Amino acid sequence: MNEIEKRMEIVTMVKDLADVFEKSKSNLCEPYNISTVQLNVLFDIFINGKSKVTDICERLNKNTNTISPLINRLCTLGYLKKQKDLNDKRLTYVLLSKKSENIMENYMHDVNTYTYPMFEQLSNKEIEEVYHALSVLIRVTN
């Protein structure tokens, strides 16, 4: 396989892997009756803590026209709460509700349960190789 064929194969492999994880994520969202996009917002706040909408948009690489209505819907459903900054009333933060904290804890458990068999098949050396390769891909794509 020449260099160009290898590059194309890498792109295909990354796409295939992304498809597998997207389908898995969709399946894991089903019990909570949320979409994968909604999960991305909840997960972002779960990882980063209370955040401004603009910060969430930046981290998810989405515009406010996409994320703001989604956040409003998640607030209406009781998954998120909005909180005004005590010092600067112009600032509003978004944070998880107790309901979504429980969902995220369950989701993280489900992810670990789902991924454990995959990683169990790998040796420590293979895990290190996968970790290194993905780290390089992330570095060069940012």
C-alpha cells in the first residue's frame, strides 16, 4: 500500500470508528430520552462545570443559534438550570440539574460497561499504542 492509499485508509478507519461510537452513543442515550446532541451539551457541562453559553459553543464548535435553543429546551425539560452571575447580572451560566447529574453518572457507568469488553481484548502495550496514535491524530487535527 502506497502512502496516499495509507492516508485514505486512515481517513476511512477514523470515519468507521466515529460511526461506531455515534451509533453506540445514540443507543446509550435512548434510556434517557435525549438526543446525542443534547448529550454532548450535558457531557460538556458535566466535564467543565457551570459555563456560559458562548464557552459551550466554542468547546463544541457550534454557533449560538444552534446551542442556545437546545439549552433552553434542556432547561424546560429540567436537565439544565440557568444562573445569573452575582457580580455581573449580564452574565448567565448554565449548569446541570440534579436530574441530569444522575443521568450523567448513569451514562458514564454505561459507557464504562460498554467499552470495558473492547479494551479488555487489548494488551497494555496495544492500549498504549492506541492512546499514542489517537493523541497524535488529535494534535495534528487541532
